[in-house]
Amino acid sequence: MIYLKLFLEFFHIGLFSFGGGYATLPFLYHLADVHKWYTTKQLSDMIALSSITPGPVGVNVATFAGFTTAGIEGAFIATVGVILPSFIIVLAISKILDKFRQNKYVQSIVYTLKPAGCGLLAAVGVDMFVNNINILGMFLLAGLFFASLTEKRDPIFYLAVSGVVGLIAGYFNLTA
């Protein structure tokens, strides 16, 4: 039964999350609240891992969430569930895409969906910031922000510094 629920929930996410992988986050937070398959802290970790691993963020998060919920089978089912709606839609409209590309109604819908997606992303960003705030993270954010303003380095450098600080903080249990 968990597999069917997992598939249906991630199919729903794949069907209604417009705007890329990060647009799935409000749905994933909702799953954490309603089904208790994972905690919001675990979801934050999944998002962080999904952001640095290859592949689309939404698919990666679905895979991690499915694995956390129901192991390897759950990862497969959640991944298929989140990808399947896009696959079906693209398959269905691929033949008639050129007709609708210039359609004013389709353009209006897309134009309307963009700010809604931005609003959802902003809400998730604020929620993640408020629920995961700690002093070390604030100092790291401020320090790296000001360092990035004064020294133009590759973003990978700042990511590596954050990772090293996170490893050290985790080793010494400084994140609580």
C-alpha cells in the first residue's frame, strides 16, 4: 500500500509542479507534514544533496525521499512517479506544439504561472531559512557573502569551503 501511495503522491508532484525541480519543494514539505515519511530536517539534507549531485534537482529529491520512505523500491517508484507526468505530457503534445506556441491563451497561462512558481520558491526558501537557522551557519553565510564581494573566485571554492566547515561542524556536533 505504501508503494501505491508513494507513486500517487509523486505523480501528483510531477503533474503540478511547474518551474523546475525547486518547484517541487512545497509539495515535498507538505508530504513531510501530512505523511511523516521523513522530517523537514531530512528534507533539507535531501535538497542539499540533490543540489550538488548530477541530474535534475526535482528527480534527485524524489529519489532520496522515496529511498527514505521505502528503500530502493521506494526510490524507484518515487522517481518514476515524478517523471511520468512530464513524459506523458511531452509525448502527447509533441505533435501539436508548433500550433500552440504562438497561441495567446497558452502564452497567458505560462506568463501567469511564472510568478506563482517564484512565490512558492520564495516561501520555501524563507521556511528553510527560518527552520534551519543556526549561529555557525549565519557566520558562514555572512563571511562567504562578503568574501565573494571582495574576491572574485570560482563558486566551487565557496562551495568547498562550506562543505569543509559543515564536515568539521558535524564532526564536533556544532550544528545544534
